Amino acid sequence: MGLGGISPFQLLIVLAIVLVLFGGKRLRSLGGDLGGAIKGFRSAMKDGEKDEAAREAERLAERLGEPTRPADADAVTQRERHDG
């Protein structure tokens, strides 16, 4: 037995029917569209996690009474000390 009681032979029959109904070109474009959608979803999830981490860092800084500033502010102040 194969996956969930479906034999490999039955899977091949289903695949053949899908190919006949949709055609090879259409399946390729659907696969590409699906892959692009998955990549976009993953990218959005990563961006959301970064945004949430930044908000959490701001909340923590406010609790500690530290001023919030951009991450590059340290580099700017170090550069000013070195130049000045």
C-alpha cells in the first residue's frame, strides 16, 4: 500500500488524468505561480518576525528608560568621536 491506502499505480492514473485535463504548459505555469506564492509568503513571514523583534526591542528600551534610536546611530556617534 502507498500513501493513505492509495497505491502507486492509482497515483499514476490520477496524474495522467490531471495532465490530460490541464496540459503540460498550464501545469508548469501553475507550479511556477505556486512556487512564487510560497516564496512571497515566506518572505512576508520573515519581515513580520523582524518587525515584531524591532517593536519588542523598542518596548524593552522604553521600560528601561533608554531612548530609542536607529541601529546606525551608534556607528554615526563613533564616527563623530573619531573625526572630532
